[in-house]
Amino acid sequence: MATKTLQQLIDEGVDGRHVLVRSDFNVPLDDNGNITDPGRIDASLPTLKALLDGGAKVIVMAHLGRPKGEVNPKFSLAPVAEALSERLGQFVALAGDVSGEDAHERANGLTEGEIMLVENVRFDPRETSKDEAERAQFAEELAALAADDGAFVSDGFGVVHRAQTSVYDVAKKLPAYAGFLVEKEVETLSKVKDVPEHPYVVVLGGSKVSDKLGVIEALAEKADKVIIGGGMCYTFLAAQGHNVQKSLLQEDMIDTCKELMAKYGEKLLLPVDVAAAPEFAKDAEKKIVGLDEIPEGWMGLDIGPETAKNYADAIKDSKTVFWNGPMGVFEFPNFADGTKAVADAMIAATKDNGSFTVVGGGDSAASVRLLGLDEDGFSHISTGGGASLELIEGKELPGVSVLSK
């Protein structure tokens, strides 16, 4: 059975019906609780607006941070309710609990075209419980918010790779549909997974080889080039025999990196120079050095300019590019050049070459916004880091597959 879509639900009619929506509002906050990157909230708006325009009574569920199954005001969705109210141009009430009395009273009191948010679903330990009975009980309580006429819309692409209650179990309790965002993400990323146009270049960064091992293996089979940057490149460089000094290193992955280099040789592009620093700090001194010239006690915090040029050239010649993971510590302006070079090359490839360019969520998407780059310059910026990687790898996404059951 194919996945039912939000458009089908709207065509069936949502006027006066309760619709329970799982969105992804896991946004970064500063020390004062202000949202620093509202990208995921903005991505949820088309689905929410379509439901409200159709006269639905909308109840939104989401998580924020890792409150570990306990109520923690630091992780309250209050800033999200405020940001949503502002963007939708109407009041978004925040319940004082997740599936308790206040949430049910507010849900019952909704009228057509009104919207509310329940509190952080991870305040309830059953959201992430490994016990199926516990999750099923919590799912019943959440589904009950949508009353007898209800439906469930899955629109939090950033969480569909997790079999958690508000993503997976609730979808078994109500008629379930894919929201506009989930539908678009699956469609776009499947293009990259199934039939990418060649030359196909994959750009991988991030801190640990172990986190990206499955992706490197899955994608190196299909891609023409796999570019390696970020903290994980130093384990590859160590495997080549270079002294990476105090750079991030996973010693237990050195042999694995040797095997990957032996197997995929020419396909893997690795740094030829790095931007090094004596400490991990925003205002640290910066030196561009060759691979065997990192000063004693220093660490690599970004790829060097020659590497950036090599990577940019490979990207500009491509027809498909998938990027996941920054090239360096982009949060430090001094060490953001490598990440910016890769992003700029992708934008150029999209414009000049008609390339299909996808930013695979997470830190890559955050870096595009932090560096003030043109988001429309890419074919697609995913809202899901882990979810986009798992889809591209060919793994089943529980929160998507459950919609077809």
C-alpha cells in the first residue's frame, strides 16, 4: 500500500476534524532561550497552514533537546509556540503537559482553524521507551487528543528514522498521512539514492568516521568521488601515515580507514593541507600547513586552501552532489573557509552546470544559514541529518514505512 499524503487528507476534508501533527521543532537555543536558527519551524509551515486553511483543529507534537524523560523548563516548547504564533499570524496555545488533563481540555476546546502545541513529548519517558507496551499506552493517550474523527500527519522528517511513540506508534492508532515536508524530503532524497546523474560527488564531514562508516561504504559504491573533510579526515590522514598531532583522532578506526582507502582508492579525495591551531578556541591563532607540518601540540580545525580548491573543482564538474557534514569548525569564523568553499562550489554547480545539489541536514544546513549563504542556491536543503543519511544509505525509516501499513 502506498503512503497516503496530506493532499489526500485535505481532499477527503479536514473541516472541523482534529488533526494530530508530528513536527520537528528541535531548534537550537541560546543561553537566554532564544531560537538561533528557526529553519525547522519555517519548514513546517506549509503543512500547518494547509490544515488550518482547511478548517482543521490542529494539535502539534514535537520534542526539543534531550530532557531524558523528565519535565525540564529549559526544554519547554514555549519559545516554539511564540515563534509559530508569529509566523502563522494567529495564537498558538501551549498545553501545560503532553497527554494529560490540560492537553485534553485544550484539544477538546479547539474550534475550526485553531492550533495548539502539546509540551515537549520527551518530557514523558514513554516517548523513547524500548518497552512496546509503554509506548503503545502513550500512543493511545496521544491519539485520544485527536478524538474520534481524528487523523495523524507525520511532518517531522528529522525524526522519521526513530521508532519513537509520537513518530511511529501513534501512526498505528489513527489514519496516517505524510505531510508536505516528509513527502518532499523522501521524494528528493530518493532521487539521489536511486538514480543520481553522473558525475556524482558525495561530500562528507563531521567529527567521527564511526558515525559515517555505513554512509561511506554505501555511497562509495555509487559515487564517482567521495570528498572527506571535517574532524573525521584526521583519522584517514593518520591511516596514510601522517602525524596529526592533537587533531581529532579515532585510533580504533585507523585500520578501517586503511581498508576503505585500499578498496576505494581513487574515489576518495582527502586533504593535502589543513588550517591548524594551538587550541580549540574561536580566536585561536591559525596556520596553513602541509600534512606533515602540523606544529607539535596543535590540531587541525579546517581543511586548507589547496584542499578547498581541489574539492571545489570536483564539485563544479559534477551533475549530482550530496553533502553531509562541515569541513571544519565553521562556528569559528577563522575556520569556516573550507565549509564555505564547498557550499559556494555547490551553489556554482547548481547555477552554471544545472547540477542537482542536496544539503543533507544537520550541521551542514546550519552552516549554510550561519555563513549567510543563499539557501535558494541549492536544489534542496534537508531538515534531517540522521534521517537523510539513513535514507541515502538505503535503510528503512520507521516513521515513513509505518505510514504505508
